[in-house]
Amino acid sequence: MKSNAAEKGASGKRSGGAEAPTGAKQAAPAKKAAPGKKAAPIKEAAAAKKSTAAKKATPAKKAAPAKKTAPAKKTASAKKTASAKKSSAARASAKRAISKKPAIVPEKGTASVEGASAVKTVTPKPPTAESRTALVRRARRINRELADVYPYAHPELDFDNSFQLLVATVLSAQTTDLRVNQTTPALFGKYPTPEDLSAANPEEVEEILRPCGFFRAKTKSVMGLSKALVENHGGEVPGRLEDLVKLPGVGRKTAFVVLGNAFGRPGITVDTHFQRLVRRWQWTEQTDPDKIEAEIAALFPKSDWTDLSHHVIWHGRRICHARKPACGACPIAPLCPAYGEGETDPEKAKKLLKYEKGGFPGQRLKPPQSYLDAGGKPAPPLGAG
């Protein structure tokens, strides 16, 4: 009997081992029944354990529907994915909308910088990617705007004829037009023609040209070109590019100044101001003057070339300076990719303006009447201040 009771007890224990700890505690009284000689209580205890286990197993079946909640998780995930896709599509749409605009009207924004006591100004810039058509339209619009700002634009060298303009342009290298204009009255007063200058005493010419800098090299150039005019062109300045560039000290830039302003033949003058501005405006990325000339010429009709040169050079001298451009006073700011490189505050920018735009004398001692009518002032003679 004890052996049978022990086996039944062991069986009861094995049955109870699958239950939760609470079931194990309830099975404890069965061990106390072991000393009894009656097997019935043990059977009843085992039956009770099975009944208890069955009751506890019932809620586990009810837990099965919990698997149905998985689709809910998938639904939430799908919503998040859809939301993310919509957000991504919105950003892509915004990027496409921005890329269609060739330029952005400069509007100031502010962004706080972590760890900084001041607020950093952030200025939006137009996209670097621009179609050929958009570039041509923007470039031509800039030229029209500058034509309205500088209707009196002209070569800022004093001259009465093509010979004087040719010599003055050669002398303007590495110096200002103002300094040349203050120097040439004495030069042309003593040597008014190519014949006179070619036969001059080099030391006397050097002394006159000393204020222009590089006076020895410039003396050699102007006397050399004067001699070439006398010997090869009858003392007259030729009106063809191929003839002009053969003269001593004359390159394409000088030739186009003479052709455009003395002969009325269109040409693009690529000086330092012109080079700086057309790259700043992203009209070209070239640095070689001849390549710049070719690329800019392709953006404009030939009839615009001479006036375009004046507009760009005048703007570079008065507003769009190399180091401190007056962005806040610039009439083409909405079209400029480089807006914000200089002073954007209108009042501060106004103080950076030069010549007639800033209320100061110009570079010519004898400027045209249109310049004077627009409020321009003639430059003082050499030594007058």
C-alpha cells in the first residue's frame, strides 16, 4: 500500500509540476495524506489538482485572441510609413519648387548659434544649378537694371580723339583712370600727335608719366605704338582689332575700348572689375580674360557689348566693390547669387558708395554733360587734392 501510495504521490507531483507556483502550494497537503492507509483521499487530491489545472488552463485559451492585435501593430506601422512617405514627398516637392527659381529675393533670416551670445544672420542664395535659358534671362535683366541706374555710363578716361584714347588706355594699366586723367593733359599738351610722341625724348616722357606708375615701361609702350602708327598706318589709329593688337602695349582689352568708344564697333572690355563681377554673378567660371570675353559675348546681342562693359565696370567701381560690396544699397540684389557677401544693412551700405553715388567727384576732369546733369562732379586736376 505504501508503494502504491508513493507512486500515486509521485504521479501527483508530476501532474502538479506543470502548474503555476500557486498550484504547487495547494498540492502540499497531499503529502500529509501519505501516512494514511486509504488511497481514496490521494485519488481525490489528484483529481482536485487536475480540476484546478483545467480551470487555470481555460484563461490561456481565451488569451489566443491576443494574436489578433498583431494587425493593429501593422496598421500603426503602416500609418507611420505612410506619414513618412508623405513627409518625404512634401520635402521633395519643396526642393523641386526651389530649384525652378533662378533667383531668390534676398530676405534676411536669423538662426541662433549654440554657445554664441549674438544671433547669426543667414541669407538665402539662389540655387547654383541654373539652365542656360534662365542664365541668359537673368544676365540680360541685370544689364537692363544697370542701364537704368547708370544711364550716363561712359569710358572714364578723358580723350578728344582715338589717339588720345589709345594712349590713355595703355597708361591705365595698374593704376586708376583718375590718375591717368590727371597725367595726360601735360602729355598731350606737349605731344599731341603720334609723330610728336614718337620723336620725343624718352626721359622727358618718363618724367611726365611718373605719377602713373611703371613709368619706364609705359613710356616705352606709348612711344613704340606712336612710332608704329606713323610707320604702318600713316599716323592714324586703325579701326580693326587685328591691327590694334599688333601695336606695342595693346591687347584685346585696350583694343575693344578703342573700337567701342572711338569707332562705335561693339566690343567687351574685360578689365579687373568686369572679371570680378561676372564671376560673382555666376555668368561664368572662367578666369582667363579671352575665355570670359567669349562666354559673356554669347549671353548678349553684339549691339549690347560696349554698353554692357560700361555698366558692369561702373557698378564694380561704385557699389560692388572687391572687398566690401555694398549689398544693402545694390539695385540688383534680388538677382545676385552673391548677395550677403558684403554689408546688407541699407544705412551702413550707403556709406560704402563711391563717386557720384556717394556724393563724391568722379574720375574724369572733363566728364560728359549727361554725367554732370545726373549730379556727377568732375575730378580735380593733379595736385589739387
